[in-house]
Amino acid sequence: MNYNSHFLYLTVDVLSVIVPFACSFEKRINFWGNRKRIAQSIGIVAIGFIIWDAVFTRLGVWGFSPNYTLGIKIDGLPLEEILFFICIPYSCLFSYEVINYFGKKFSNKIRPNAFISMAVGCLVIAIIHYDKLYTLTAFGGAAIFLFLLRNQVFAFAFIRVYIITLIPFLIVNGILTGYITPEPVVWYNDAENLGIRLGTIPVEDFFYGMQLNGWVVWLYARGVRG
């Protein structure tokens, strides 16, 4: 692949969803049979995250290299970034269904106190670093999500899929944050985050991703009521 290609981000989007989409028609899981619920879950959450993304882009919390995108923008965001909020949650939902189908024999319980402890830990970090926008929102949002997740019947199922999908997460975010390119596809202003990275990935991305996929799974699991 040409690492200076304007198709790089689009390629990452496509590759992240192509296998889950191709397997969506498998009859045992029948994921495609839930396409209305899939679309609603992804669409509702994507709107919120796109707004968050656009605001932080304007504030200079993060931005995008023109060298790896097509140059098509919507409200200041590259088209590929918009597609990210569709492709990644779709793949996560597919993984959620697959893992649930083949993991029925495993325990499906985590004590609520575990979620409360994680939520408190995230909240403390958010409060201490309230002056860093990405840290505040990533950890603060994760604290709220984890606290609300504590009594949900699908809580363990989500945590299980989140842990398993950390492998593709590391690949996708590694590419986007500059692991294989001279400059990152998505750059971050370190004045607005902790400056702690796993390779090239800011630690906040792990909690941002938890929220993105977590709320999508939440709506999907509850049948998108309302």
C-alpha cells in the first residue's frame, strides 16, 4: 500500500467492515435479519459522536491529515471519519452477536460493584484532569456509561466483546494514529489529553471506543425502544 495514499483512511474503513458485512447473511446468526435495529442503533449513536467529533475538531483537540483522506468534508469532518462511526459499530455489533451465539455456555454475570469501581476510577481521572478536554470527556463519559451498565443483563456480554475486539481496535487505531505512516491520519493535541500512549494510540481512545460501541450495543440489545 502507498502510505501517502489519499485512500488510506477509506481503505481502513472498508477493511474493518467488509468481513463482518459479508458474513452478516450467515443463516444461524441471521444478523442481517436485524438490519432495522442495526441501522437505528448505529444511526442514533453516530449523530452524537459526529457532533462531538466536529466540535473537538474545531477546538483543535484533534484533526486529520489531508494526505490520507479524499478531501471530501462534511461539517469540517472528512467523509472517512463519518464512515468510521458506521463501519466500526457495525463490526462491533456483528462480533457481539457472534460471540453471544458461540459463547452461550459461559458465565454471563459480573457483579455490579465491579462496574461501580471502574466508573469511580474513570470519574477520578476525569476530575483530576478536568482541564484536558479529551481526558475529561473520554473518562467522564466512560464513568457514566459504566455506572449505568452495572445492572444491565447484557453487561457481561458487552465487556466480553469489548475485550475481544481490542485486537482489531489496536490495528485500526494504530494505523490511524501513525504507526505505519510518516505522520498520523488522525493527530491529537497532547495539551488536551494525558499524553500516555500505547504505541501511537492515546489511552483516551480506549475509553472513547468503549462509549461509541457500548451505546450502540446498549440500544441494539434493548431493541431501540422509543
